[in-house]
Amino acid sequence: MGYPDDYPTPFAPDGSIADPVLLRLIEEADPLPPAALLKLGPFFAQIRTYTVLADTLVASALLSMVDKPPEAKGPETLLDAAISPAADSFVDTFVENSAEPPRPHDPGDDKKYVPSWFHILASGTNIGLLIEKIDEKFFAVAVSPDPATLSDD
């Protein structure tokens, strides 16, 4: 059983989200902060097929924390202070050794790829879509619990 023939597809041919209602919800949402990404990383690391996603979420959190000026870090400052030397080394290694993402990008663009992540909850639940923003497009990556409900451990 599928969608009726006249039902608009929720995805564009490139796999990006095309549903106007979902796009509006994403555009109204704030990107996930590093603390939420650091909670989602261990959650996905428990699932063998999601270990790359787990590593990417943690790397994204570390990259966003290291790239911000100290006054903009907020509650992540304690974590950053605890891992600062390791984080700087990790970020340098990650950025220098990372392959180009298998996504649409401008080959002439020298900027390093640092994704933005969003989490949109399904109505009345604590489960939602984990969404990655790439080149002004949004891609549904996984389904997960609300990061706020995950343990800090």
C-alpha cells in the first residue's frame, strides 16, 4: 500500500525533503546545539548500522564548539575546557583527513563541510526526525528520541 497517485511526494528526486509543511517546521526550528548532538551520538553508537552517524554527530558538535568564540559557547564551555587540547587536535585531524562529502557541492569551494542538524518531533510524542542541512537543502537522516529526553551519561 503506497500513497495515492495524486498525493505529493515528500521528497525531491535528490532525496531532499520537499514536503512544504515539514520544510516550514524545519525553517522555524533552531539548529540542534552541540550538547544535543553529544547526547545523540552515544544513542546512535549503540546501533551498529548507525556508528558512522554517531561519529558524525559528535564530530559536528566538536567542530561547532571549537569554531565559536569563547563568549558564544555558553554551557558547552565546561565540556570544551575539559577536552580543549584533544578537541583541537581531533578537529584538525578530522577536517584535514575527511573526504569530500558524497553530496552536491561546489568543487571550487574551499570551505570545510560542517553540517547543521535539526530535530522535528512528531506531534504528541518524544520521537522525531533527525534532519541534516546541506547546501540549503534538508535531508531526513534518522528517527530518534528527543535529545532532551536522553541521559547526559
